[in-house]
Amino acid sequence: MYLNEESLLILKELDFKLSKNLPLDLQKLRCKVAFHALRFAAPIQELGNRFAIRTRIEEVFKRIQLLAMASTFRAFLNSPVGPKTSHFWGPVANWGFVVAGLVDMKKPPEMISGNMTGAMCVYSALFMRFAWMVQPRNYLLLACHASNETVQLYQFSRWARGQGYLSPEKKEEAKSQ
């Protein structure tokens, strides 16, 4: 802030190249506007201080959340069904059955093996019960085998339709006899 040769107050923040060649009356008006703007400096400063305090408080809460997340992750890492055990990696590997079943949905029903699909249905049903009964309960294994059971039952229905076991013609013939 300084006075120029015409005794006008020049504020650096308000001194732009576009305003240097303004007439004297507009320069005075510009200075009055800047002066009146300074009246709001205290409330703006107070608002800024409140914002800074709130930001610091939010940073503290974020740090607490990160610490809580870190302790939760550490608890999961060391839990009986965490990634250090076969209770974790077994289900992760079994998701491959679900993916393979989903990919096989694009294949024609003639390529589906009824025996293998039936075996997969029984396998997933047995392991769903195992996942529920084992202590601690293995929800990841349960979800994996429930998904696989759903996919395999759909594949089994496609196979049965392809073989003619679920066709509407068979039902009509059975009703007429």
C-alpha cells in the first residue's frame, strides 16, 4: 500500500494493468471501494480463523479415522479368517469356479456336461454348509459357494433344457397320457 504522485492510495492487490490509465475520478472511486472493502477485513479474518480451526479439527478426525482403519485392517490381517490363513485363500481360489461358470454361459448347451455340473452343485452345497458350520464362520467361503451354486444351477437348467428334460413339449405329452 502506498500513495502515488496524485496522492491516491494504491493497493497492490487492486492495482491491475487495465486500471492504470483510468481517469482521476475513477481512480478515486476505486480507492473508496478498496477503503470500504477493508471494513470487512475483521469479519473475513474471523471467518478465516474459524475455517482454519474447523480444518484442523477435521484433520484430527481424519487422522483418528485412519488410525481406526489401520487397526481394523491389522485386526483383519491377523484374524482367524484373514489373509494369513487358508480360510481366506481357499475361497479366493474358489471364485475361479464362479468366473468359469459365468464364462460358460456363452457356450451352447450341448457343450455342458450334466455330470460335472451336477457334481459342482453338490460340491458347492456341501461347502456352503461347511462354511456356515466351521468356527469361526467363513462368510467369504459361504458367499463364494452360494454364487457358484447359483451359476451351476443355471448351467444345469440350460443342460436339462438342451437335453429335452425341461421342454414344454414333454410336459404336454405327459398331461395327455
